[in-house]
Amino acid sequence: MTRDHRIPTPRTADERATLTAMLQFQRDTLAMKCEGPTPEQLRSRAIDPSGLSLLGLVRHAAEVERGWFRNVMGGERSRSPWTPPGATDWADFDVDGADADEAFAVWRAECARARHFVDAAPSLDVTGSLGDETYSLRYVLAHMIEEYARHNGHADLLRERIDGRTGE
């Protein structure tokens, strides 16, 4: 892995700055863990029968960003670029033949859209909904930090399997 380019999180910032910095730190952590391996290595699975791979985690992160920020908070009805129309299963972890460059481009674009949404929101009390449930932007940011942190643990194990490095 290359040098750690993550920006340290602020220790005494307000709530919005703290949450957005922590989320960006987690995003940067996933990116760092994916630096170096070949596309084939990024597609390699943890162990059978698991479909978990670094590339699958990137595609999943793009889906989670899209789902929470565009669909739940933004009220869109955008669909996954990887799940065929009419399919009932999510295809983000199905990486057989997946294009790594495309996955990273989609993920980066979804992260940029999410940052734009958060920056434009008048407060963390802005709400969105999914079905009958209502969520605040504060909740979504906290949930996204948890989502990335959990999957970054998986990324540690996947990266260690590929080349013995976890990317501390």
C-alpha cells in the first residue's frame, strides 16, 4: 500500500464537521485498502462460498451512498448500475467480470454527490424517508460511518489475504 493520505479527523469541531470528516476518513480508508492490487486481485473472494471481495466492497459502498443520500435523503428513485432491471437480488457483490475502473468511478461519483447533498443541507435535522420510516441527515451520516467502519474491517482481512498487508 502507498503512504497514508487520509486527513486526520478534527478533535474539537462542531457536529457537522466531525461527522463529515469521520465519514470521509472512512471513505479514504477503503480507497487506501484498495490501492495496489490488480483488478483480478480486487475481484478475488475471501473464502468459498463467500462472495466478499475488495471490488465488491467498493461496489457495495457506491450502492449504500446512492441509496441513502440520493434515494432516501434526496427523494430520487435511482437504480443500481449493476442490478439488472426486474432483478430482486442486489448485484453489487457479484464481481465476476466486473470492471474495477468503472466501479471506482461510480463510487467516487456517488461520494461526490453525497458530499454535495450534505454541504447543501441547511442542517443535520433535514429528513428523508424510506417506506414508512423517516431518517435525519444526522442519522444517515452516523450510519454511513458505521457501514464503512464495519466493511473496512472486512477490507483489512481481504487485503491481508491478497498480499499480507492490512493498511493500518
